[in-house]
Amino acid sequence: MTAEGEGASAILFVSDGGNVLDFLHVWVKRPTELALLSQNTGGGMHEVRGTVELLPRESLRVRATLRADGVTLMGNADTEWIVDPPIARFLEEGDNGERRIIAERPGKAMVQAKSLGLEATLELVVAKEGAS
């Protein structure tokens, strides 16, 4: 099912005989924010902001999540992923909104996710191995 516009609607579950078995209401809202989430050590997801530090060959799994007025929306939208300069690469991780960032060489870069006219960024710092 794909939303065509903002608003609310009912979805009816109807038997072959025409009887309504169940129903639910859906609400469609235009996203106002794109956030980047990452999995924490307990298995839950938390928002990633500011700077992330990795060593070469380390990785971070991120998900671009659409929100409307602070509420996380369901569903997926096409997401463009950029790292500039290219000190890391992306691997697909599940759907279009998920990527694994793999650090390749030391340096600083901006990681961007763009979807539906919204953008989320974080700074990626890849440290030299053995640096303290």
C-alpha cells in the first residue's frame, strides 16, 4: 500500500461474503524531519548526532528514519547516501533506509542521508590505528 497524500482513512477487512471482519484507521502525514539511528549495545536504536569516531575497517549500522512533528513514521522512502570526502563506503543493510558505514582510511568526512527533500548529517572521524 502506498500513501497518495496526507489525511486519514479506514481500511476494512472484508470476507468473501461481504461481511466486514475488522478495520483499522491509518493516518498519513508529510515528514518534517529525517533522523539517523544506530543500534546500541543493548539492541535498541538511538539517534546518532554530532560526531562518530571509527578506526579503519570498523563499521557502524545506520538507519534513516522519517518523522513528522517528533513522531516516527512507518514505511520507507528512497534514500540517497553520501560520504564526502570518500574515506568510508556504504554497504546495503536491509532496506533502502539502512546502510553499514565501513571506515576505510583516516580523515574527517560528512555523512549525509537525503529523502523526500529532507536531510540528516553526521560527522565521521576515522582515526589512525594506534593513535591515542
